[in-house]
Amino acid sequence: MDKPDEPEAGPNPIDRHVGLRIRMRRKELGISQERLAEAIGLTFQQVQKYERAANRVSASKLWEMARALSTNIGYFYEGLGDTTEAPGANIPRETLQDFLLTPEGIELASVFPKIAKGRVRRKILDLVRAMAGEPDAGEI
């Protein structure tokens, strides 16, 4: 007799991506979870659950969020189908999402590109690698 399909461990990767994009857009605009929740008729706890992908966002709520966050629905799906080889493309998507779901990660991701000098960015990356015990890119 066949076993029924076992549920996947953790949230669906698409739900994680959409939740991350909600959080990124909200942070980009400087809007609190409370303010977003009020704008779409929810509690801030529900917004938290959407951002962590603990709950799936319905189509109607995603539409309301897009309006409240001054963007289009497609924004929440951007980057999902990217197959281009970019630096860091070998890093699992979940690792990047976990990083961007932290307050420090999203702040670092928004500030780091503003460092004009490539040499300085490289030195910061080398420092982070050393602190994490990771090999230098030249050693790989």
C-alpha cells in the first residue's frame, strides 16, 4: 500500500520568497509591521507570520499589500525564476533568505552597495569570511 505524501519540512520556498519580499519592501519604505497591518486590516502578528512564511498570503491580501507598499504584485515574485549565474549563485536560496530575514542582514544588504570603493567592499568581505572561519575566495 502506498504511503500518502509526507508534508515538506518548513515553509514552501515560494512562500518564503514572497514573505521575504514583503519584509524587504516594508523595510525599504520604513513602514512598521503595525502600520502595514493597519493599512490592510490585520494584526501585526499576522504580518509577522506572512513575512516568516508561517502563513501563506492569500491573493486578495497580497493585492492589498502591494497597494499599501506602493508596488505591483509582480514585485513579490521577482527573483524567483532567476537562473543566471551571478556571484553567490551557488549559495542556497534559503541561506540568502534566512540572512535577509534578520534585521542585520537586510540593513547590511541595503548599506553595503553604497560603499563606493570596490577595494573597501572586498576588505569587508575578507573580514567577515575570517570571522566566520571561511576560506578566502582565493583559497577556494
